[in-house]
Amino acid sequence: MKVPFGPFAASSAIRHIIAKHARAVGISGTFLGSHVLRHSHAARQIDLGTPPRVVSELLGHRDPESLSAYVRIATETLRDVALPVLA
């Protein structure tokens, strides 16, 4: 494990670290970087039932509505609240 001796100069350093480790375990993707981790964390917290306001505060948003930019559609949650389809 390598500990940084100072803050990262740019987010690209984090992107390169994430991409290197993702390649090592066979993960590929168009977008691999710190923003993907942020998005994944927000989506997972919503899936676990964390109130959106709490997730928004964790991400440092001023406006709780901006959370929608990070959160993907939570399929399992939608299944729980979906109405039955009548044929």
C-alpha cells in the first residue's frame, strides 16, 4: 500500500489509480474515476434506504434536488412500490 505524502494535485490522479486497479481485476468501462465512485456510493445509499436528504448532505450538496444527478434508478426499490400491471 502506498500512502500519499500530500493531497492529489488533480482528480486525474485518482482516475488513473482507479483505472489501474479496475484493469487488474478485469473491470472495464468508459467512465472510471472518482465521479463513478461518488455516483455508485449515492446510488447504494439510496438502495439501502438512506433518506435522500442525508445522502445529499454527505455529498456536500447545497440543494437536495441536485442528488438526482448522481442517483441511478433503483430497480429493486421501484419493484417494491410498483403497481401491478393488469392485462
